[in-house]
Amino acid sequence: MFLIAVGDRVAKIAWFSQPRSDGGRIDWHTKNIAKLSGSMLPKHDPQIEAVCADGLGRVLLLQETPPRVELIDPKALKVVASIDLAVEGRSKIARAWSDPKGSRGEGVVLLPGGHLLVAKEKKPAAFIEFGPPHSKSRGLVRGGALADGERWPIKNGHHRFVALAIWLPDKRLGKTCDDFSDLEIGPDGYLYLLSDKSSTIARIDDLAAGGGTAALLDAWRLGDLDGKPEGLTFTAQGRAIIGLDTRKPRRNLVLLEPAVAQLRARGQA
């Protein structure tokens, strides 16, 4: 299992293989992605806000401004696909998405069928499913994200995805999480949300196809951290790893306990 990190100041990614024990050695690897063939990311201030990977090791980068993603192949040193993300219409979400100074994507999860689930940060915070125009929303149920080891299906080249469904937080989720800062699928198959302003990890209920309301199942306060919590992933045992936005790029990963996304035995909720 690999942990992949990305910053929004320079166009670089970093990764390491998670050690089997908490005291294991970490060996970081880095790559300059601004030099990849076909990339449209600027060298400085690329506004990359989130990262995830498919089963082939291809890495998806979410750019907030402009709102788009790039699927890159780090081994082949090239961009596989670039995708513009559009929210059509004149709704509050659509107006905020098209506003150059508005808040857009902060977290992303790969869905089957070549779709994406994106967390819009604030004003208003929302979950948005993106896919090719005229395709149908899939939603996301527990265990319904792209499976481990599976290829995310998309053709090479440039694409335009549109919002297929939007979920706004219910009252309880809205009070628990003031903003949406990152998304991750836990080893237990649930969708998890990180909130920077609320310093909270939230477990999210199933998102019904077609959009609607996103409901909170459980939440954990992070307590005092020496930095802004802006990245979320999990160990295979379900312990959360938080990436901190700090002034200096050091001591900015925090391993938390107890395990919140632990895979339960069959028959347990």
C-alpha cells in the first residue's frame, strides 16, 4: 500500500510504501509532474488540491483553479487524460463553481464507470459526481468505489465532464463539518470526509444516485494538531493518516489512533 502526497505550491508528487509497522522506515520518492508530456499544470502554484490512484498505479490530480483533473502515468512520464469539470446551469452551486474566486474541488474519489466524486470545499460545501455528458449518476454506496487493483476506465486525450448529481450536507453534517477538505475510502468501504476548519473526520452514509442529501454516520475530533489538516488517508488497519499544511515541509504526517475505518467481521455494522 502506497501513500501519495501532492502540494499546491509546486507541481510535484511524492510517495512511499507504507511500512508494515508504525516504527518502520519511510523512504520518500518524488517526481516533477510539470515536465510530464501533455501536462497543462504550471510549474509554480498549480493549485493541486487532491490526489488518488487506480489499480494500475496511474495518479489522478485534482486542480482547483481551473477546475480540472489530469490522469498521469508516472512510469511512462506522460498525461493519460485531462478532464475539464463543469457544473452547468444557474444554481447556487453552478454559480460558485464558475466564479474565478469561488471555492471548488478539495477532495476526489474514483468511481466505477469512469466517474468521479469531488468534494466542493465551501460556500456551499457539497459532494458532486462528475461524468461524461448524458451519462447517469451512479451515487456511492458502501463498498461501491473503484475496487482495489482495478483500472479506472477512460480513453486517452482531453475530455469534458459535467455534474451528474449533487449532495448537500444535512443539518447534522453541516454543523459537524464547517468545510470539506479531503475525501478517502476507508478499508471498511465507507466514504470518509476531512474537515480542516472543524478539525474532524466524518464517516458519510450512502449517497443515493441522482443526488440529494449527504448524512453523517459518525465523527471524530482530531484535537490539537501543529498545522492545518488538509489530507486524509488510512493504513490497511484503518488508522487515519492526516496530512498537515505547515510552514515548513517537515513532520507534517500524523498517524492517529484508534482505528476508525477498521474492516469489521461479516455481519457487523
